[in-house]
Amino acid sequence: MKKMLSVVALATASALALGGCSSSAASSPTATDSASAAPQNITLWLAGGDTPDALREYLKTTYNAKTGGTLTIEEQSWGDLVTKLTTALPDPNNTPDVVEVGNTQSPTFTNVGAFADISDMYSELGGDKLLPSFVEVGKVDGKNYTLPYYFGSRYMFYRKDIWKAAGVEVPTTLDQFNAAVKTIAEKNPKNIKDFSGFFLGGQDWRNGISWIFANGGDLAKVDGGTWTSTLSDPNSVKGLTQLQDLYKSASHAPKTMTDQSVYLYLNDSDVLASGDTKTKTSLAAATVMAPGWAHWSIGDLVKKDGKEVRQWNDKTFGVFALPGNDGKPAPVFAGGSNIGISAASKNQAGARELMKIIFSAEYQQMLGKNGLGPANSDYVSSLGDDEFAKALIESASNSKLTPAAPGWATVEASGKLEEFFQKIAEGGDVATLAKQYDDILTPMLNGK
């Protein structure tokens, strides 16, 4: 799932000034608008290829059967999505009617009035059963503008044999995890050069922020509409100090490696390879943190239809949710998408009918059966009961998103978080760096 990479627009700064959108969030359609009897032909923009063809066909045929109108689905690439939305959303003649956006992109558009108010549909579409953190990033002033489309979450993939050989067990607390991966790196049971007990790229803030969250810290706070970066909060510093110790004692991943490059590397190498594969010894590890889809890239190399592919072997490999120190899973950054109705759409009634289909029990269960976490918690059982589904559900149960600040997309696009985490990984003074980057990020959070 490409969304798990939380790819934010390359041109997010321009999104903050959506030309034709109002400066406040848009209101919901009037009763007359919603009651339009004429069939409406509408367009849905889906981001990337994660929604399978069968689900797309279901949406089109069901929408036609329900309304008599035609649903056209257009796929947009993640790299171009925000740039295209910035141009299309304000234009009533060219706007898509319903739009999938990355969860971290949602605040950028909701705060400038790009999406219609669907608060009156909130209960009908799932209400409090919907993933709370995703609901929050789609809200402005207590009103709902986008809702979760589907979720993914991050958890640990590990080599059972190496953990056992090092004499450590699957942890039940974060402190146990931190100690275990340092022990594995120290003992290095396979005697591999630069072996990592836990493989974590130096710029990988999307996984690294779990240590901030698990220690009661956060990335930012809001007071009276003004956002402040909180990397220097004592709880955040505590988590960052633990993380720095892991960079020093458990991980030999490159200090310049991002979460994206880690995931891409999983496709092309043997970070978690077993003994009979072509391990790149300088980057071998016992543990890696990644979104659930990564299990397709982890395993033994086997021949299938004349090609070498990864095959998961549950005797060698296992998964578990990163634990916190409070009896719950550690809060991890959740991946996934939100979905909303363009405020400029001329087809509000049709768009609202499509939202009802998307949040129906049938479609929510179809998402789960295709490995995409349903927005509605009533249907998570549709994910199945294998180890990947269990780890996904458990890790998502306490997940968090990045701050719903109007300038968050600018923060992500700036690369400052990658820069900050790399300096932490390189051994810089945590408290000093945290204060320095709070001063840099606070204006960005507020769109300055």
C-alpha cells in the first residue's frame, strides 16, 4: 500500500492557498440540493492503485443501480495528487466530486474549505465506530469534512530463530523491546558484520515518532488555534533519548535512510533474510518495523513460475505489535486514506449517495477481505485471523496521526523532520536539537 509511506505533496505550499476555496470550511448542501431527483453522473478520484478493480466495479455498478447515474473512477498518482487537487478542487467545472486523500494531507485541504461539511451524515456513515484518529484529521471546528477510507498500521517483523538464539522473547513492554534488540545486536548469533538487532533508518521519523508517543510526548499541540512544536517537551525528549540509544546500540541502518528507502530496500534485498539466501551482510537485521503490506517483501527466496519471489515462512519469521509501557500497544503512526466530497462539486446529492455506498457494511467488508483495514471497527473481522491481521488490528487500536495543523503538509515537504532525526541518530544533543527544531517547525505548523 503506497499510502503507508505517507507520501505528502511535493508542492504542498501552494495547497495552502487554494485559489477558489473559501478561507473557512464549506457548509453542507441544503435539503433541496440533497433531494435532487435527477440522476447525477459523478467522478471519484482514487489515489494510487490500492483499491482493487473488483471494488471499483462494485462502486460503479452499485451507484448506477441505486441512483441511475454513472460513476467514473479516475486514478491519480500519489506524487501528483495534491498538485492536481490544488488546481481542480476550486473549479466547479473540473472538480472531482469525491476524493481520496492521504490522511496527513487532509488537514491542508479541510482548513481551506476544499471539502463539503458532512457532519449531518457522520452517524449514518459509522459515527463513533470510525477510526478516531482519522476522523480527527478530517475535522475543523468540530465539523466533519473527510472521514477514514481505510487504514494500515506499522508493526514489527522479526526473525524467530535469531531472537531465540540470542535468548530473548517477544516483548510485552517497550522497555523490554529496547533491551531485547540491543541484546540481539550485541550477541549477533549469526556472526554477521554490522548486524542490527533493530533496523531503523536515521531519517525514519515516521517509525521513530512511536517512541515519542509511547513516552507521553507529541509532535505539536494547539492552543486557541495556534500550533506549537513540542519536540522539546520532557516526554518527547525522553522518547527521543531512548531512540538515540537504539540508533547507537541496536541499528546499523544508514543514518541517511528514510522510511521509504527502508521499504523499497525490503523489496530488493535480504534485511531479514534467512541463512540460505543472499544476505547483504552490512544491512542484515533481526527486526524491522514496517506497514503490514511489507510481509509480501519478506521471506525466503523461492522459484515460482521461473522467477525468484519472497515466500513467508512462519517457522522463521514472525510479527508482533510494538508494545508500550502501559499495557497497550505503543502508539504508532497509522497509514491510510481519508475520503471527502468536494465543496465545489455541482453533484452534492450523488456524491453523498456514493459516500453511503463506501461506508456500507458490504463495501467495508470488501475492503477488509482485500487486506485494507476497514474504516468501521465493526468490520475489522473481515481482515481475517492470520498473524498479519491480528498484528494490524492490535497496532492500529492505539495508533496516532500527525498533527492536524494547517501547515503540516509544509512540515512534511520541508524535509526538516528527516534532518532532525538524522542528527539525533548521529549522536547530537537531544534537548538542544529538539529546541532548535521546535523554533523551525512552529511557524510552519501555522502556515507561515
